[in-house]
Amino acid sequence: MIGVQANKLSFSQIIEKYENLGFIYSSKKDTLKPQIKEIEKNWGNLLNGNEIFQLLTIEHQTLFATGCVWRNTMNGWFVQHGTSNKLIGFLLILLEEQKFLIKDGKIKSAQVWFQDKNSTVNKICNEALLGINKDLFLTEQLHYFLWNPDYFQSSKSYTVKEFSSEFREVFNHFIIKNKGNVYLYGEELHEEDMELKSLNNIFKKHKLNRSRKVFLIFDNNNILYSVVIFYYASIGINFSLLENRCEIIVDKGNNKRSSSFYSTLANLIFNYANKNISMTPIITDYFTSKLFNLKENNKARTYTRHIWLSPCFEEWYKNFSKLFNKIINKYNLL
């Protein structure tokens, strides 16, 4: 019988496994290298923090598979780093991660990101969502790049305000219009604890940190044009540094991005991005990404993000189990 273990490997062991499987490729390794000691220390704390992190591994004869889940918000978990030397292992890890979400009983949402080049994985996840109420999940394409801005004078064409309760109504309307209810609830942006203070208190118990800041950008007509969300955490929880991402959401009714808007973004990112990392992961749409002068060292790529809410956890698991058995039989993997 194939069994799964949690938090059994050390950081050095998992890094060796990831490198052997090609999960940590050369450019990703170069990004992590300057702060690898800090990342190793953080993972040591994570591996002792079951309430915020679970590293799942399967080792059976020649099969090895691993993946992990971590607490992205108070009740939302991030599914990541799934990899294996065999397709069956990767599918088993996804099933075990979903089983963890269901068994916990208190988790309200989950999300997973795959690069678009992983077409097989995205296809499997999309098929697992077939027949599920569309109000319970979100699938979206995102543009990712690393960026370290110089200081820019913020443009007078826009006004930046940090989120406060006075903006709640206009903020919720903007997020629902441009991202949908699943994003609002999946990222717990509807909660009063916008800065994730309660979650940070839990992370602190494990000598780690987790927080968030949200800014609203209004145009000269006092209309909300963009929302910028900064996530902060101990570095390296995710090997693409997504725990420290900056998400830029622009009104989807406007495909134009001006130089003055770019200056406003650059000023905001310069002042509020995590100063403990050399390059900030920027997450945004295609049109906004074109504002930035991206080069090879920005490591630009596209992701598909899947977010699903707890009412569909069990249905997702059942659908994926059927797909798993179908693939196993088709390719005679057992």
C-alpha cells in the first residue's frame, strides 16, 4: 500500500529531491541562492509548524512524490510544489493535498498555481472542476515577473489611499466586478482583518511572519481605478516567492495603461514591497505587465491560478479520484 508522510524530510533533503526532479531549475536556483540560508532557516521553522505548513511525501519502491500546503490566509491554504518522478505520484499528491483540506474541517478555501506550460496539469484540474457550481471556483490567467523599481514621483493624475473601513463598499464592488466573489472570499478580502494580524500571531509562534497591506488608486474623478495588494511573509515559503507577491488589479473595463499610472505603481512598490527580498514578484494582467520594461532577468511567465471554496472540496475530490482511476487504467500505471 502506498502511504503518505507529513513533514518528514529536512530542507536539505527536499532541495536535493527537487533538484534531481528538475523542479528547481537553474534560473529558479539563481533567484533563491542569495538568500538560501534565510530560506533554510524559515523552512526549518515551517517543518515544525503543522498548523501553518504540511510537506507531504510519498516514497514507494521507485516512486517519489512531494507537495506542500501552507496557510495563506486565516482560513485559506496555498497548494504548491507538487512534483514526482512519475505521473501517478503527482496525481496522488494532489489527491492527498485535497484530502488534507477536507479532513481539517475549518479550511474555507484553497488555491494552486501552475505555469501555463504545464498544460497536462491544468487540463486535469479543469476537468476536476467540471460539473461543480461555478460560483464556487475561479480559474484565471496571471502574468508574473520579478521587478525591483527605482523611485518614481507619484503622478498627480492618481490618488493612493490605504484601505480602511470607509472604502469597504467601493472596494468590494471593485473586486467582485473585476475578480469575482470567489477571489473576494478565497483571499478573505471581505474580512475585517485585512492585514492578517490574527494569522501573523500564529506565524509568530513559529518564529515566522505573515501580513498584508491593501491600497486603492483613484483617478482624478475619484473613481477607483486599481487595487494593489502587498503580501508579506518570511522569505521562501514558495520557491517563486509568491508569499511576498504584489498583486495589481486594474478595472477590466479599461485596457489603457498610462505612464502616469506606471509612475504611481512604481512609487507604491518602491515604498511598500518587502525590503528583505531583492526582486518583488508582481502579479497582474497582460495589459498592465506591458507597462514594465521586462527583460530576461525579470523571469516573466504566465500562470493559471485555480481557487476553490470549501463547499466544493468533496465534489472536487470525487471528480479527481475518477480522473485518477481513468488515467491509471488508460496508461496502465499500476
